[in-house]
Amino acid sequence: MNKERSRKYKTRVSEAIATPRLQDALHKFGDAFVVSRQNAFAGLDFEELRTEIAAMKDDVRQNRQSYLAEFIGKAEASGARVHLARTAAEANDYIADLAAARGVKLAVKSKSMASEEIHLNKALEKAGVRALETDLGEWIIQLAGQRPSHMVMPAIHMFKEEVAELFSKVTGQTEAPEIGHLVKVARAQLRQGYLDADMGISGANIAVAETGGIALVTNEGNARLVSTLPKIHVVLVGIEKLVPTLEDAAKVIRVLPKNATGQLLTSYVTWIRGAVPCGEEEKELHIVLLDNGRSALAESPHCQDALRCIRCGACANVCPVYQTVGGHVFGHIYIGAIGIILTAFFHGLDAAAEIVRACIGCRSCVAVCPSKIDLESIILHLRETVGDEEGIGVGKTLVFKKVMRNRKLFHSLIRAASLLQKPVTRGERTIRHLPMFFSSLTEWRTLPAIAARPLRDAFDAIPQKVEKPRYRVALFGGCANDFLYPELGVDLVRVMNHLGVEVYYPQKQNCCGIPAIYSGDKETAVELAEQNVSAMLEENPDFVLTTCPTCSMALQRDFVDHLRDNPVWAEKAERLSAITMDASKFIVDVLDGAAAFAGKGEPLKVTYHDSCHLKRGAGVWEQPRALLAGSGSELVEMAHADRCCGFGGSYSFTSHPEIARSILADKLKDIEGSGAACVAMDCPGCMMQIRGGLEKSGAPVRAAHTISLLAETLD
């Protein structure tokens, strides 16, 4: 690990968190975006739309050479000059050399993140060309000497007072910090630039193979001025922007504004094919098709789906990490989840090494991606790659490779820790303060103590009286249920027995491997997958139940992925995946058991927190609510019920505790705002985070697992 790089990154994180105005601005935008986006897609089948786009973009990736050739041929036939640039340097050289040959002194620019990617402005400056950004946001950050903090809204991190100060330096007079006024100032300052410019440089949202034309999707008229007024128009466009037909282009345009800004349609959709006439002047159109790592990305079996991206920026809009630290921390040139991947391939793994660890794995980005990219899975692969290149640290290497793989040693050490913790627990089940350099971990939350007797040791003593069981199920406890919350396992047995189901606990099960895979150690994750597949299938259960959605994802998804190429284990992993189910889903969907608890609970006001991996991983969110409401509780929805709580396993302990703390503060505010006396959830990790935060803040709200609340109705 590069210690100096890591130190600078952590400094940027701390500075961002210490800027509450930044977080306030990003939260307000994010909240408004969710509502606007939902309204924009009303009456449409988003899943169908994004499935179509994903299939189309996959076709382009697989047949990119033929589509490139078709586009180049059609574009040149229409009068354009096309250059395929393999690298950023080649693209810069072509544009700078063209400017020098034509005597260009001023170039106006619009709509081009690709130019930020290749640092085109610096190349033009070296060639004696002044580049003037004309997108309002881009012009603002150009004046500020910054880089974009968002792909669609590059100056989203800045406030109108800051913009007014920048504009005042340009105009030489004090400009009022009023948005309408500032827009007028920008218009007045930029208008002459279009008339004076010798070259216009734009990007493109779409390049259509069947026509050789491009499309620009904008909210300002500047792109039309940039592409028409100067005698030379240069289009810089990544080769991934190719689509086969105009019909395919329409699919992208139908989704892009809705998913980017929550608009039904943007103000302008501009189609350009050939040089756009401009009075009597002879016009030149140059199209620079940029590769710069895109072909390498297309060949990556683990990461190639990222080429489906249509650059809507929605993955940042819903990201709790982005809303906490902003794009100047959670990005390089491109930001957010997709930015991590693009940075690795366009700018090198070193530039992505810190931000690849910043992802908390909440899968919010996956849920809103209009191209159906499993961004989290790709980021996990890159984290593994970084781990291979730089190592995961001596401590984690020891824990994962030497301890966790050895189940007996691992569990013996946890049992020993339950004895060693007594000076800090003082006989309680909660750790309120940790000593010395561990103290920061309990400044903002309490932590659960390790149970004196884990679930695996107590399980056989749990009474079960099911004469003719409907099913015999195995419980995959996971580390938290087993060693922190064994009472949750007891509650599950009681609930299942009440529904006529017998439960047993396979003693050879081990950690699900998620901590290892999230730390970049896939080798350990594969070893643990084999151990658990063998353990859970040994007695041929009807179903395997979990009380932890992260474990659910491991058994249902990750084990299959880890073992798919192993002829000994692949079929077994698929079989385990098919019978694994979250406990709430099992009760409702398999047992039809919601009615068994009807009216039995106390009339408690309960709100529900959607655990990230339960809703966006396992697709479960309705079933727990049905169980809670059906049991007699008054269910009230909190704001942002499916927003991450900030736990993320080791994320909140060793990777990014500052970010986790800030995200938790948002969640606690929403819980308290609901007015509920209890917050229910179906994840022990979330319970650890949320209960700890509530206890530390002194809030009179109980945090409990849905299964435990159901068990209480049986008393």
C-alpha cells in the first residue's frame, strides 16, 4: 500500500466531512433527485428499458470493430474527418496539431467529460490555444481552477456565494449571489467567445453507426453555438458511445435525462451529421474517436459490463459515500461507482486504489443503473486486483489466511476474546467505551459484546417440539448471529417451530467469506465457500435459512461465482444457492405464515430499515413489512428507509469509520423523525450499527431484528 497516497486521501476525506455545507448541498440534491426520477419514470417499465439498453450495449462491445468501421465510413461519406485515437496523448496531439495548422487562438468547448479525461485544456494551452468552457458548470470550475465533482453537474459542490465571488473577479464588480443574475452574467461573458472562436470542441452522448452522426443531449444552448458558429468543429467521443441505429439512440435518449436529472426530456437534443453549415463559411467537422483503455476494458471478463454506461451520473446521485464526501474525494476524473472502474482502466490502478476501497457496497448504484451494470461486483473485483498488487495489510492477511480458514482456530479465538473482553464489558452485553487507540470506535456508537456462549454451542439445548415438521431447514448463522446475537438464533427456532418447521445448525459452517472478499482476498473467500457448501449440504436440508442478508448474498451469489469453474464444486454451489432464503421471505413466500402472527403483537409503533443487501441484493423488502404490520404493530415509514446505515462490516471499523459515522447520523435522524418507538431490520450488521448509534445518542428508540419481534408475539 502506498502510505503517502493513502495519507493524502484520508486528509481529503477528513476535510470533506468537516464541510457540512457540502454534505447539505449533496443531500438536498440527492433527495430531490430520487423524487424527480421516480416521477419521470412513472408509467414506464424501468427494468424493461434498462434490459434493452444493456443488450444493445453488449452487442456494440462484442461487435465494436464492425460498428466502428460502419460509423467511420458513414461519417466520412457525410464530409467528416475521423481520427481513431488509441491513447489520450494521440487525441491531444491530433486536436492540438489541427489547432496549430489552422492558426486557432481561441477554442470554445461544450459537453465533454472526455476532454477532462485526457486533460485536453493543458494540451491546447501548450499549443498556444486558449480553451474557454461554455457549459455553465464547467466554466465555473474552470474559473475556480478545479475539476468536475460530478459528470452531469460538475459544479454541484459549489454554492452561489462562491460562484458570485468568482464572477466578480471576471467582471470587476460585485455580483449578487442570485442564481438568475449569475446566469445572466455568464451569458454576457461567454457570448462573445462563440463569435471570436476559431474552433468549437464538443463531446457527444451518442454516435450512431448507421448514419455516421452524433447526438448531444443538453439543457443549455451553448452546445449548438459551439458546434455551429466556429469554422472548425471537433467532436471528441469515446468509442463506447457507439450505438447501431437511430432507434437504439432513441432508447438511450428516452432514459438518459430521466435517470440523470429526473427530467422527462432535456431542453435540447441536437443531431449532427456532417459539417453543420454556418453562413457562407466553409465548415470543417473532425471526429476524434477515443479509445484510451476502452478496448482493454472490453476484453476484461470481470469489468467489461462497465462499457454499457451512458454517463447519466445516477450512481453518484444515490451513493451515500458521494453524498458524504463529494466527487473530489470519491473520484479521480470520473466520479462515483462507475468512476472507480473507469479510473482504473483510463488512468491506471494507482489512481483508483484509494477510491476502490471507498465503496461501502450498498448497491444503491446497481438499483438505479440504466444499463444494468452490477457496479458493486466489478468494484469488488478491482479491490481484489489492488489487493494482489499492493497486499491487504499484515493484519488482514494473518486473520483471513491463517485464522479464518481454520474454523476451529477461528472460533476458539473468538471464544477466548469473550473472556478477555470482561474488563471493558463489565458484565454487560454492550461495550460502551474502548481504551486507548480503539476509543474512537465507541465515540459515536456502542458495540455488542461477544456472547459468553455462542449459538453453535447452545443450539442442541434449544427445545424443539415439532411432531410432523413441514420442512427441515438448516440455519446459516453467520458470525454475528453465532457469536454476537445467539438469542436471535433462539428466536428463529421458536418462530419456525410455531410454523411447523424443524431447524438444525450445521456445526462445520464457517464465516461466509464476505469480509475477505470485501478486503480483496478472494483466495480465502473461495476456501470458505468450499467449506460452507460442504457443511450446509451435508444433511440434505429442505432449505437453508439466514438471518443476515450479507450471508444470503454470499450463499446465493458469491459461492456460485467463486466455484463456477470448479467441476467438483460448481453444481453443489448452485444447489445451495437454490435452497437458500432469508427467513422473512421463507415465512411469507414459502410458508404463507404471516397470518400465524396476526394481531398477536403489542400495538407498537414500528418503522423499518431496509438493509442494503436484503433489498438490493436478495430483493426482499415487502415480506418483513407484511410480517410486522400483520402482527399488530403500527408500521410507519421513515424517510429514506432504504438508505445505507453506514455499517459495511470492516468499512466502519478499519477502512472508513469517519464516513460510516456520518452516514449513520443521517439514518438516526430519519429514524427519530419517524416517531417510532422501535426500528426493525433484518440484518445483524445493521442492528449493530443502528442500535449502537441509538444507545450512544440516548435516543429512546429500540432496534430489533424482525424475527425477534415475531418471537415476542409468541410469549
